[in-house]
Amino acid sequence: MLENKVIMPSGASADSPQDRIGTTGGHAGGGAAPGRASRRLAVLHLSDFALQAVLRLEQAPPAGPLALLGAGPRAVLAECNDAARASGVAPGLTVPQALARCPRLVVRAPHPAAETDARAALLAAAFTLSPAVEATAPGVCTIDVTGLAEREREPALAAALDQLASTGLLATGGIAATPLLALYAARWSATSLPPEALAKGGGRAGQSPSSNPNADKDQSAPGGRAPPRPIPCSVPSPRLLVVRDGRSFLAPLPLAAADPSPAVAAITAGWGIRTLGEFAALPKSDIAQRLGGEGLALWERCVGETDRPLQPVVAAPTFAAALDCEHELETVEPLLFILRRFVDRLALELASAALAAATIELRLILSDETVHAHSIRLPHPSTSADVLFRALSTYLDALRTAAAIAGVRLSLEPTRISRRQEGLFDCALRDPHGFTETLARAAALVGPDRVGTPRVQDTHRPDSVQLTAPPEVIAPLAPAFALSPLGLVLRRYRPPLPATVELAGRFPAYFWTSSAHGPVREHAGPWYSSGTWWEIQHLWEREEWDVELESGGVYRLVRTPAGWCLEGEYD
Amino acid sequence: MAGSPPTLSALRELLQQRFPSAPRTGGHAFATGIPALDERGGLPRAALTEVVCTAPSCGSHLLFGQLLQQARQRGGRVGLIDGSDQFEPAEWGADVLEPLVWVRCAAPESAVPAAEILARDANLELVVLDLRRAAPSVLRRIPAAAWYRLQRAVEQSDLAFLALTPLAVVPSAQLRWALPCSHHLGDQQRERSQLAAALTVTLQRQRLAAAG
């Protein structure tokens, strides 16, 4: 699991993400602090984060209204999707209340491991942009992209959104001068911005404003915190909003976008205030007098004056993922689906850390409380999710476990990507990963110990051969100084065929086997050999004869203490 | 079909002599180092070649060893699908065995699927499917579609594919040779390279390669 350590400034607390979202800090003066006008922050935002995290690990997530239960003792909904909202379902309702409003509602339980995995994927995507990344809140990452050239920021953020989409997470992005503005931009890039906001203060990358299907819904969002809308799965293209003028961007937004408390929202609604611009037009001193500190903080958010330093996180150098399955897995397809999610995320983390995977460690927790562990050594370190997944898929194709799978653990052993100068005449593999896959598939067909490059062992015992992994690089053939071997090549029968031999004196004159039989025309031998005489149970001794049948064919007959056998045919 | 009529084979040999370049796919074939084969263009790449071993001790493993050495000298990799698990590595030096991927099939039925797996690998230069000792009844049970699927796999690659069989069973073979002569016990005293060079092969089928 990618664990992150929050680097805290002295006296600060990381326990309240809401504090980090926008209620602390100094003044930025219209989105940029004096002397820091060039600071640019990006935000990656996953709307309905916990719900997305749970659905991401489902092979066939249900369509239609969906909601997620909260993790607390009260069984109330924590999140719901657009379809559920359209049916009147809202966070805070109990399940019976929600089902009374929407009988088709599908409710999912929270899954902490799935959220951890989704959070790791979000951080991995963020680290592709900059090393200064803050885990602002569940589903929200703030990244300092000041170091990126201006022309590279939008493509880089769009690429990060694409990478997240490839891991099954549909995110939105925003770029602005302060963390809060960037967060608002990311939230509202998923929904609809009034055309004037786009014209005056912001520019949308990746989608034209008129193409957003949720435009009307967002304008009619109820009071309280503006609910960021989940992105429809049918629209996987990244959504990204760049804010250049904070005040112009904020002015047309509904007041709910600034997260007023319900009490303040009710008061401002009574005043007829609908947008951030209308609220920001009120005198600051009067707001402080009538609404107190909370109102003042809201006013500062409405004018875009809130700024704060980031609290960056550091990624631990381990690349692992784990999941305890809610329902036991009995087939390979759902397991492969989960592993694909893991691999996508881990490959992203590897790429962010400029590392590559050398070994894949897979552990399957079975329902009979045993563990099936397997390690896959890659021929070449790789960061490609496809390569890693193919290695896993090929292995699992032939795997049969004694019980259903209750949990999955996957870890990658990272390594630096090595660059080695090959010899001028060395022959390396053209497709190392494809070769590994070929060997694995062949091994799955004929047996894992029946594929490889033969190595003859250092013994005189016949048929002492061992299969080893084929070499990655084949050195050029050394000049042969030895004489050419003599004679035909033995085609060894495994096992040897029992034979009945008729002797003429000491010599074979006729033999019968299930494969060949007949009178012997010519013979050569015998040749005696023995070995391992010092171990009674491994002692072997034999007498070899080469014989040619009158009907044709040259064979090797062997006599052992157990009797005669036909060991092979010279071919 | 155990073999082509002699007149048909003679006609094919005549055509081969008159139009020696016709079956070659752009002059790109696997040179075997065996004069009798190389004079007729060697093993075509991207095509199936069948060698029918009609006599005992006809030299099929001698032929394979020769191909293995040729591939080794060029730095190519060789896959051997051993349908009856009869290859004897002790007959060859470790240096020669280095490029070999040996697939030891417990039963001939798994050999053709294994051959298809290896034929789709871009790292191999030569794949040999050894069904020499498989029972004819087993070979006849292999559906023709399996051989054509194998042909399709090989067509998309750059490898040479050789099937060693006891009788003609590969309907999709572009070339079919026969090893009709048995060796004798006295050949055990001759150098192996000489034996390989003296291998007797006869052509049984030669299909023209598809244009382009």
C-alpha cells in the first residue's frame, strides 16, 4: 500500500481536511498574494469519492440511482449519485427514507480498502505533476504546479486526468492561483459554469461549456454545500478548468459553491443573495457585524482572498495493494478485474517514482484460511500496466485453487530501470515480455517443469537433464575446437520399452518390444557403465548394445538388473 | 493421404528445377546446411514444412540437430515441441543447446496447441514440432482446422516451422519432404556433420507461396 506521511508545520493539525479546504490562511488579493502572483496550484478532484472508490472495484457496477452508506453508527447515506439526487435522495437520509423516495435505489456499504486504493491512485496521478502534493481531503489533491511551464500545465493535468480514468476514477481538474480557487475550479469544471464566468475569468480545457449535460441541474442546486456532481461514466474525457481572474470566475457562481453553513445559507437566502458576486459586493465590515467570524470567512472565500501554504505528503517507497473481498471469488474474471485496477494504479505509482517493477508478488487469501503465494520474475523491469497484467493473467489462466478467494494482495518489487550495453554480436530477445508470456502459456499447457532450456547434468547417469529458464542474451558461438561427434542421434524413449531378447551366445539375435521387433542383423557392444555405487538405493549399472534390425532401424538395447529394455532409436 | 503419386512428385521436382525461385518468399528462407534441402530453397519462412519420416532411423533428429546448429550460429532461437518427449540433450553440447526452448509434451494431443503458442512468439526463428513417434490414430484425430489455424499463426510471423511426422498429416503444409532411407549401424562411426550432409530427402508436395 502506498502510505503517505503528512509533513506538518509546527502547531498545525492535519486532522481536519475541511480546514485545509479553505477556511484558513491569509489573503491573496483576488486570487494571488502580493509578490506571489505567479503561484499556480492545480487540484485533482474526485466527486463522490467513496462511492467511486467502491464502484471502481466492481466488475459490473449497477446503473441508475446509487448511494453509499456512511461509516458511522447511524445507517444514513453519505453519498449518492446524480440519478439518486434527481429522485430526491440526499446524503443524511436513512436507508428506509431514501428507499421510500426512490425504490430503485441501490445502496452500497463503505469499503475502507477500496477508498485507500483510490486515494493512492489519486496521489500517484498527482505525483506525476509535481513532487509538492497535498492530500487535501478524501478525493481532493492539491498540487503546486508553479514549476511547470505555463504551456505544459494544462496538458500535464489533462494527462493526469486520463491516467486516473484508466484506473477507473473519473476526476476533474482545476488550475488557479490559490488552493481554494483551484478546488472551486475543479469542482465546477465537472458541472456547469455560467457562460459569463468562462468568458470573463476562466477557460475550459477539454470540453466546451455548451456540451455539459448537467448545466441546468447545477444552477438549481439546493442551499448548503454545493454538491459536486459525479461525472457520468459515458463521458470519460477529462474536464479541466483554468482560472486566470479569480473575482470574475467567482462572481457568477451560486453561493452554495463556497460551502456556507446551513444557518448562514438560510440568512443570505432571506436577503436575496444568490451568487458569490452578490455576497462579495456587500461591505465586509457589515458582514462581520451581522454574521460574525463565519460570515467573514465566507466573504473572504467569495472574493477569492483565501490562501494558505500546502502541506505536502511524501510517498513511501512500497508498491502494494490489498483487498478483502466482500463476496468470495470463485472464478478468475472478477479476480482479474480487481488485479487490473491494482496494476493500473501501481504502474502509475512506479512511473511517478521513476522506477520499474522487477518482480510481481501475488498472494491469494483463500476461504479455507490458507494462502496461495506466487512470485513472477519479469524478464525486464517494466512500468507498463499491460505487461504486468499479462504476466498475472497468464499465470492465473492455469491456476486452480482449493477454495474460493477471500482476499488479494499484490505487491511489486521496484528497481531502477537498468540500461546495459549488450555485446556487439549478442542476440537478445526481441520481445522479452512476450517471451515470458509464451513460456508461461506453454507451461500452463504441458506443466511448469516441462518447458525450458535443457542443461545436461554433470553425471554419467543416463537421461540426467534439467530444464532451466532460457537465457535472455545468447553470446556468439565460440569457435569449435572439438571434433565433430560421431554417429546418429539417439531418440530416447521415456520410459524405456520393456524388451524380450533372444541371445545367440552372448549377443542379441532377436528382440521383441511393443514398438519394434525382429531379427538383429548387426550389433555393436556391449558397453558397461555404472555409478553411485556408494549409495545402495541409487546404484545403477547397465549394459548397452547397439543393434540394427534386418527390417531396418538402429536401436539401443540396454540390460539392467531389472531386465532388458529398448532405450531408444538412433535417428 | 500417405503421399503423392510418383509422377506428381516428379512433375513437382521438374517444376522446381525449371522455376527454382517460385516457392521462395522473397528469397527469405531458413538455410538448413543440408545440401539436399538448401538446393531447393531451404525451409520457407512464414509457412509450414512437413517432413515425413517413412523409415526407421531415417535421420529426423539428425536433421533437427543440424537446424539447431544453424540457428545457433546465426544467433536465432529455436522452439522444439517434443510430442513424445524423446529429445536427448546429452547428444549435443551445452553451447548448441543454449538457444533451444524445449517443450516436453506428455501426450501428442497437447503438441499442436503448444506449437501454436510458440509460433506466435516473435523471439523464435525456428519452431519444430516433433510428432515422429506419435501413433497414426492420434495424428488422424487432429482436426484439419488445427493445422490451418497453425498455418495462420505462422503466416503472420517470420519463423520457419517444421513438423516431423510418421505420415503425411499436415494439410496446410506448403512443403512436404520425406526421409525415406534408414541409416545403418555402420553410420555410428561416421562424423555427424557428414551424416547430416548426406541426408536423403525427397519432395512430396510443393505449394506456391501466395503473392505479396
